[in-house]
Amino acid sequence: MENLALTIILLPFLGAIITALSPQRFAKWVATAFSALAATAVVALAIGFDQAGKLAREVDLLSFGQASLMGLTIDRLSVLVCVAVVVLGFLVVAYSTAYLTDGNREHPHDGRPRYYAFLLLFIGAMAGLVLSSTLVGQLVFFEITGACSWGLIGYYEKPKALKSAIKALIITHIAAIGLYFAAAWLFVDTGSFALTGLAQLNDGAKIAVFLGILVAAWGKSAQLPLHAWLPDAMEAPTPVSAYLHAASMVKVGVYLFARALYSAGAVPEVIGWVGVTMAVVTMVYGFAMYLPQRDMKRLLAYSTISQLSLIFMALSLSVFGSELAFKGAVAHIFNHAFAKSLFFLVAGALSYSCGTRMLPSLRGLLKHMPLLGISFCVAALSITGVPPFNGFFSKFPIFTAGFQLSAAHLLLLPLVVIALIESVASFAWFLRWFGDTTPGEASEAVATAQPVPLAIRFVLVTLIVMCVASSFIAASWLG
């Protein structure tokens, strides 16, 4: 099982090298093959782990004296998130083979080998970060994801895209200082970088280490005050936005926090108060900022900020002793990855077919482009938490845990109520855009749209299915 986990990390790196050296006409097929192999391997890992009774295990890969530098951790948390990261990586690569072509009406462009190489590197780095058992391992892959995001956000090489890529790199690299600080403090106190060492720290040391982790997490997951890079990162090709900015890169932050909580045992409540307060402030800010947006991708970027805040809130609530809040947060990491990826890829399909993703220019999708209309509807209902779609089944336990904890911590009540109001308001806002874009007679852009390629249709249908199925997978997996 450990060899399989290592294979999941190394396959995309090997594929990236071969893809970068391949002729342009073959690069996308090489990348698709390697991403499919990695996805097959991660599903095999999940099945094997389940059949083995879901018993957690750790393996040291590199040590210096008594200090563990690099290692693998295979448990319920890492395997579930790794499945989402790697499987969605394959779907995004497959989608890209149809999207990055000269037939794209908004961005006619034949994908170059470096695009697919960076994408494979990102898949491998994300798998490595999720499966790492040490803070040093997380740091190494944290920095690799930053470099890959720079290459992918600036892929079109336009001035605004290049500026946005540098902005993302600088902000997330500054945030990484928090993780360096946490790793150094952990090593000084325990003599190791192993995440299991967090449980050995006293309360003062835990507060210091967790504050460092939170800073790194806020940067990667675009939370106040380190959020400014994410809306500008929408200059990237839309498949990149779906993967980096919905399914993987922005999930690094919440995963770092979740992994630390999972390993540390009891955590001082001050971390919970800091986490919940910052999450609710960011949530309200994200909602306020996506109200005026007309560009579908920028609206989804701010929506992502708010959704990640909900996960931070749930993880912070778990500090007060709620296992339900923690499981709800992990389930929402998994569910949101599929739902928001679907939404971004709908935006990409509209760009490809209609030549625009500006919402006021789109109307009549259900009649003239039924798959895109249905996909828009499913994605909106999923991320806003409407049953039977996946968002409901992770949001419900989060709010249930919040209200349960409010009985003993009264100051949590207004924060949970604000979060609930934001969730309802976001549903109303997306319902408004659904009413404006999907029913009725087609606008000119929709009426003259070209057909959606088979690869894009395949990915959209798969994600529609997962917007229902992922909640059952997560619930069964987490118990």
C-alpha cells in the first residue's frame, strides 16, 4: 500500500518530464495517459485501504538522525482528499484536450506541452502534500504547487496574466513563512518534523505552531488578509481555474489545518476562536464581493473564498470538541471540490461554445444547450447546499455542530447564525443568475453557439454524477 501511495506521487512527475519532451501533437495524450494511471492508482489505494479495515499507517522515507524529514501517512483523511485531488486532475487533463484547441471561440489556442507538464507536476505535488507525514514534506510540495500555479496562471503570457501569476506566487510564498515557522518550532520542541509530534507540544507551543499553520493556510486558501491573488488568478485557462482554484491548490490551506488538527489531539480553544472569527469575516467579505460580478469566473472565485471560509469555520469549531464539525469539514472539502470544479468547467464550456462567459450575455441554456443548463443548475444547487446534492450533506452537519456548541459557548451563536444567513443568501443569488441564464429564449451568444466537444461532455456528466454520489462516498468513508 505504501508503494502504491508513492506511485501516485511519482507517476505525474515522470509524466510531466515525458510530456515536456514530447512533440506538441502528442503531449496532451501522454498527459492524459499518465493522469489516468495516477487516478487508477489512487482508486486502487482507496479500495485496498478500505479492505484492510482503514487502519492508519505511516512510513518514513527520509530521516536525519532521529528526525523524520519525509514520510507518507495513509489514513481516512489523506486517502479521501487524495482521491479527489488525483481523480479531478485526470478529469481536468481530459477536459483540457478539448478546451485548448483552435476551435475555442474565446481563446483559440492549441495547448503546448508545458501546459500539460505543469498540470501533471501539480497533480503529483498535491498528492505528495496530502500524503506527507511531516511538515518538511508538506513544505516541499507546498512550494512546488506555488511554482506550478505561477506557470499555469500566466500560461497565456498576456501582461495581465503574467502580473496575476507573480501576485499569486508572492502572496502564497509570503504565507509559506508561517509553515516554516511552525516546522522550526516543532523541531526545536520535539526533535522531529513528524506531524504526530504536534500531540507532544504544550499548550503555548501548540498555539504558536497552529498560528503559523493558519497563516500558511489562509494564504493558500485565499482568506483575509491574504486573499487578493485568487480573483486575479482567473486570467488562467478555465481548466486551470477549475483545478487549482476549486479542487486542489485552494484546498491546500484547509487540508494543512485539518491535518494538523487530526494529528495534534487537544488544541487550545484560542485557536478555535481565531479560526472561527476570521472565517466568518472572510465569508461575509467574499459574499459581498461576488454580488457585483458579471464575469462568471470572478463570481465563482469570490464564491470559492466564502466556501473555503465555511470549511475553516467547521475545522475551528472542531477545536471545541466537536467530531461532527471535523467530519463535516472534511466531507465539504471533498464535496466542494467536485461541485465547484463543475461550475468552473461549465464556464469554460460556455467560453468555448459561445465565446463569452459574461452572465448578462447568456440566456436560454436549457433549451439550446441542455447539458450546460443542467450542469449550471446542478453546480449551483450543490455549492449552495440544496438536497439531494452533495453540498447539503456536508453543510448540514457543520451547522448542526455549530448550534450544538453554542449551548456551551454562547459567543459562537452569532457567528454560526451569520454563516447560515450567508449560505441562504448565496443560494438566493445563484438562483437569480440561474433564472437569468437558463430558461427563456436564447440570447445571440447562445443561439449561435457551437457544439460542445465529446471530452467536455464526458467530464461534465461525470461531475454531475459526483455532485450526487460524493456525499455518500464521504459519509461512508468517514463514518
